Amino acid sequence: MAVDVRSLTDAWAIGDVEIPGRVVLAPMAGVSVQAFRRQGRRHGAGLVCSEMVSACGLGHGNERTKDYLRIAADERPLAVQIFGSDPGQMAEAARMCVAAGADIVDINMGCPVRKVTKTGAGATLTEGGAERGARIVEAVANAVDVPVTVKMRRGVENGSRDFAVAGPRFEAAGARALTLHPRSAKQMYTGTADHALTAELVTLVSVPVIASGDIDSRERARVVLETTGCAAVMIGRGAQGNPWLLQSLREDRDVTPTNEQVVAEHIRFVRETVRELGEPRAVHFLRKFHAWYLRRGRFPRTLRQELSTLQTTVEVEAALLAAAPGAAPLIRQMEADIAALDALGDDAELDLPISLYGGG
Ligand SMILES: Cc1cc2nc3c(=O)[nH]c(=O)nc-3n(C[C@H](O)[C@H](O)[C@H](O)COP(=O)(O)O)c2cc1C
């Protein structure tokens, strides 16, 4: 059903979960850690999502990863995304996510990565009349009392229209919202997201539709909202190292951070990531983020290279501060905020392995 969105700050709802804004931060494997989700909330996302969590890994505890999903009160409302192919296993995983604090359980039906699709999970669940996908939605919706949602692509093959069959089936099976990334799985991230398909899906279902794909500016968000009738826009790659995009959408004005703001924000992200993952893993995890942040502001070209070689986050902070010494007072302010997080003390750590192979 088409929604006439007047402002991205409008509250809306998925099932009975109220969402304070129509900008949603996308689930991104290898990116959407708690620090990223918290940053998204601070900068105006109404809803944030965990990266995909393996239902099978949960069942057997056998994924080759030591990543654990942490959930905290100040990132809610939070959707936790699960992937898998077995309805019973997915239902059990959903129960665990809800017990740990998920407000919404999202089912991944968009992952194009072969390691996932070859197990019958991810994007393949929209194939064949979406029969298998619908069985999973039904099992998960019956297992938990929070809203269950689905994130999908247009289908697996180029030109596929599986979404048009799958969307109504998932709604009938109990999905309370659908996110469409209108590329095929075969396309991965090439070509463009065809939001004419999002507009079509909106006419086929009565639950809210969230539009995902290539929304990287206010102008693009406006066009997608106006031409599709979607209930909300989801921002993925555009928010990598650029939480100001979320803010600019929410506040409907351009937001251009100063060098000092970029450095302060990144240092906050570095510290929260260390708090979450521990120093050795954070050093490695953060490397891609350095390049993303340095695309904002104006920094010496050599800084990116320098940051990628440093072995401790203390050195990373020092190099960043040397490039923008004026960030120091901003960082002092943030320190109080981070200390307040620790005082909250209500992190739940969900003993769920996060996928190594994410995508969607
Ligand atoms: C690095 C990366 C990881 C992703 N991981 C997931 C994931 O775990 N689950 C999912 O549903 N989609 C995942 N996606 C897809 C995004 O959520 C989003 O649908 C897609 O990137 C298109 O939006 P964008 O153009 O705003 O990035 C991922 C995308 C990227 C770039």
C-alpha cells in the first residue's frame, strides 16, 4: 500500500513496534557492528539492523568466527537479521534473538553469496514460487511475538520477477514489512537498483515496504519516496564512514562535516569498536573504515595509507588527531558519552556467530 511520506522524521510502525523516523540503516555483514548501529541511531536512523546471523551456526556452534552479536538498550528499536534454510532452525534462532532484545526479526532472503545460496538460504528463498521462503516466514512468525520481516532482492536471475510472487506470499505467511533491494542476486552490486519494482511491490502488498539500493543523497531519497510510495528508505553503502548522510536525510538539509568532526566521529567509532570487539580484532576490522571516513573532509592523501599500516588503535588516534588537532575538545565531550554507555551496563551478548559471508 502506497504511503504519502511528508517527512522522514514521521513516526511509523512495523507491526506494533513504533519506529521514530523513516530512515533505516541497512544490515551489512562485516560493517553493522553495534558501534555502527549506535552511530546510525545518533545520527538519525529510526531503525537499525544487525548484520546477518547464522541460524545453523547457532544450532551447531560451528562457524569459523568469534564474532558475537551484542545488543544494547540505546540502539533500539533494533532488527536482528537471521539467515538459514531450515524452518525449525530459523524459528529457534528467532527465539534466541528475541530473548536477547531484538524488537524485530528480519529474515535474509537477499544474500547472493554462493556459500549461503548453495545451502538453500539467502536469495534462493524467493525462487520456485517462494514456497520454501514462505514456510520459513510462517515458522518464525509462529515462534516469536515480535514482528517478523523479510529482506529480499528481485530474484536470483537477471530480469527475475520473483519478488512479485514472493512479496504477497510472505505477507500471507506473516511478514509485517518487506524490504526490497531491486537487483538480482546474479547482479551482486553491479548495475542499478530498479525502484520501479519497488513501486510495483508497494501495490501488491499492504504491509510497509522499505526501499533499499543506491539511495545515497537527499535527492535520491526524495525521488524514491515520491515514485514508489514506500514507507521508508534504507541506507547502506552511503552511510559507510558517513553518518552525516543519515542526518541530512532526517533534517532535510545538506550536512557537511568539518575535518574536526570527521576525526572526532571516527575516533569515537574506533573506541566503541575496541570496546565491542577487543583491540586485536578491532585494528583489523577498522582498516576499511579509515578509507571511508577520509573520503569526508580534506585530509593529506598519505594519511589513508599511514592508517592502514598502523598496528594499534592508539597510533590510529594519534595520526588522526595530528591531522585535525582541533578535534580534541569534541573528543573530550564524547568521552563523557562513552563513559555513560558503560554506566548503562545493559549490553546483552547473544551467543550467536555472525556470518563471515554476508550480503543481500
Ligand atoms: C558490505 C555489505 C554487506 C551486506 N550485508 C548484508 C546482510 O548481512 N544482510 C542483508 O540483508 N543485506 C546485506 N547487504 C545489502 C544491503 O543491506 C543493501 O541492501 C545493499 O547494499 C543496497 O543498498 P545500498 O546501495 O544503500 O548499499 C550488504 C551490503 C554490503 C555492501
